[in-house]
Amino acid sequence: MTIRPPIAMLAELTHRCPLSCPYCSNPVELARTETELPTEDWVRVFGEAAELGVLQLHLSGGEPASRRNLAELVRAARAAGLYTNLITSGIGLTEARLRELDAAGLDHIQLSLQGTDAEMADAIGGYRGGFMRKMQVAGWIKAIGFPLTLNTVLHRRNLHQLPRALEMAEEMGARRIEVATVQFHGWALKNRDALMPTREQAKEATRIVAEARARLKGRLVVDYVPADYHSDYPKRCMGGWGTTGLNVAPDGTVLPCHAAQTIPHLTFENVRDKPLSEIWYQSPAFNAYRGTGWMPEPCQSCDRREADFGGCRCQAMALAGDAGATDPVCIKSPHHAALQARAAAHAEGPDALIYRIAPGKPLPLIAGAATGSEARPAERIAAENS
Amino acid sequence: MDPTAIPDLPRGVRVHFDKVRETWVLLAPERTVTLDPVAHAILSEVDGKRSFGEITARLAELYAAPQDQIAADSAGFLGALRDRLFLDLAS
Ligand code: SF4
Ligand code: SF4
């Protein structure tokens, strides 16, 4: 099998985040600040990534603005030849910092939206005043002229706000909006009951998106990730394991996907110990699910096997207890019926949200606090290949 | 495509030489488009000043090909970029 070089790298600069989104896909155990990769290592890794073939760099977290020297990192990434995208909640950015990022050559900003009004957004983000602040940041982004994508995660609580989110994207001058139905990895697994949309809601979102795409053609691009728990086929996770993208965690661990550490038999290497290209081409974790050789039935003889690569390995792990199984979302999986029943049960589950509680964090409005990783890197990287 | 329209790459969209894959690509927000030699030739003429008509005339001369053929190919390619908002068109 020939291994192609990766196109995209997600650099999780830190797990620190002022928000506490209940759907955060970061792990339950966050990397501590002391273990974060220092700037000079990131700079070296950006160079190694460009040499390896990475074109697109996503600076993410946690909240990447929590790294004080963000502009220095952006400058280094641009110098290495990478297209740099900042994935942010906006909290922690000031007008001065945005101007500094502009001067450093930042190519694009992806701003998350937790809700379309302060009441919803601050309750979901668990951060009072967050919405007001974000609107201010959106104003600065527009004034400076950064290309902008608005990113919104849909779930049972806020799905009805989708039409307003589309309007807000236009008002902010975004050229693109990413509408993603909540996925359940990391912390989000704790909140399946409160966040799982109903099948009807999922259908309604699909209808709104189709209508918006027709109406806004040439003005706003709408990228959409439907609810996969209510689907018949899985998504092509990460564009295929080890084919398109890689993630570097805050401590330098290199992962084939954001949630890969939930697969207990895999061990992951670190950019502190090995060059990125060696990790990409040779590490057992990247080779574990590359291609189609590892696949069991029904994938092995399925004509979609190179279209979806058997779906998500982490989802297979979480739902079928076996990372090497067919993604239970697939209609051909023996777990499919049980999964759909579970999704329906979660959709009727209790509404209480569970937040991360972290030392030094203000208590969120409803209960305790989580990270604002609105990045669902898997979809992003899959889309990049299109 | 209107021959007087002026195409331009908006901020956040740029042409880049991918030295690892030895090909030109168009980098855009969270997307990468591989450019074949024809696509690269077309984008090389896009500077935010020349009109679509001027661009196709130049390409016709450069490649000694009929301008209407070039215009049809270019309109297809640039139109697709426009639909994805990777290209601005000023009239
Ligand atoms: S059986 Fe496997 S390859 Fe076929 S559609 Fe399902 S997940 Fe994809
Ligand atoms: S299966 Fe792929 S996309 Fe899904 S969580 Fe794992 S690595 Fe990410």
C-alpha cells in the first residue's frame, strides 16, 4: 500500500479554555499546562509538517488564544509555508491581538457560535458574558477583513436557532458556515442524554440546510455534518485513517484522529522523540487502520469500503467495544439496530447538562464547567480532501 | 461569464506550489484544490485588474488556441470557484 503524505494538521496548542461546552470532544482528562509543548517545539513541528506535505494548519485547542504567543506561532507557520486557520471561540482575543495576528499572516478564522443569543450561548458555553464578547470579536474580525467561517454545533437544545445562525453568518461577513450536528467523543459522551437531537430535529436541520444552500448560493457556503446516529451509513472519518490528516495534542502526542486515545491497545508517539514523517509513515498507530486490509466483514466485501473506510474507529470502540469493528452507524453492522434504539432513548433522556469543573474556572451558569473545542477535526479534514 | 467581469482571488484564497507533490494548488479556507496546468494557467492571469475577456484573449494568444474554446473552459473552472466563493467577480 502506498502511503500518501498528509494534507492537514490540527495543532491543539493547549487544552485550556475559558468555556465549558458540554459537547467538547476533548478528553475527560485534559493535558495540564506544564505538559504543553513549548513554542520552539511547535515551530520545529510546523517546519516538519510542511516538509512532510501538510498544506493546511489548524490552530486549535482548547482555546488557542490561551497561548500568549499565538502570533509568534502563526508567523512561524506562515514562514514554513502553511495555510493557517485559527479555530477559536473568540474569548481571549482583543482588537490588538487580532491586529497582531493579521500582521503575522493569519489566513483565516473559524469562530464558534454556541447559541444565537446570550441566554443560549452563555448557558451552553458555561461562561457569562461570553456571547457579548464574541459579538465584539466578530466585529473586529470583520473590520480587519479576516476571511471568516462561523461554526455552530447543533444539538437538541439549540437546533431551533439554526435559521438565525445562518443570518448571523451573513451579518458577520462570513463566507462560509459550518453546521455540524453534535458528535459524541470525549467529554460529550457524558451529555448524550441532554444533547442528542430527536430524529425529527435531525430531519428538520437537513431541510433547513438544503433550503439555505439554494437561497444563499454565491453568498454563503453552508457545510453540513448530519446526525450520524440517525444515519444508515457512517461518515468517512478523517478522510480515512492515516490518509489525510493528523493531530498533535498539546503535549506533542501525535494522533491519527482527535479521539484516537480512546483506543486502549494503540500507543502513540511524540514529536519530542521522533520526526513527524517517521511517525506518519512508520508508527504502528498510524498503520493500524490504514487502507482496507484490517477490515472485518461486512466491510471487507462491501463496495463502499474505499468510500467510507468502514467509518470511525473511535466510534466503533465507544459503541461496539472494538476499534476494529464496522462502525455501528452502518446499517450492515450487527449493532446498528441497537444503536438507533439507543439514540432514540438518549433523545428522550434527561435534559441536565454536565459541565467540566476545572480549578480556576468560574462556575458556569447551570452547574459545573468544559472546553470549547468546537473543532470536530475529523469532518474538517475529511472535507479538505474534496 | 460576462467578458467585462473582473475575477479576483479574495483574501484567504491563494495559489501555492506544493513542493512535496510537485503541483500547483489553490489554498482556501479548509479546502485544497489541486490545479492542473490549464487551471494554473488561467489563475496566473487573474490579477483583479484584467477582465474575463482580456484573460481569455491573452490565453488564446499564449496557447494558440481558439478564444471561444478557452472562454468556455475558463468559465467552467472560474464559475466553479465562484460557486464555492473562492473567487470574486466584479462587474
Ligand atoms: S459495511 Fe463497512 S464499508 Fe460497507 S458501508 Fe458499512 S461501514 Fe462502510
Ligand atoms: S474514527 Fe476517525 S474521525 Fe472518528 S474519532 Fe476516530 S479518528 Fe476521529
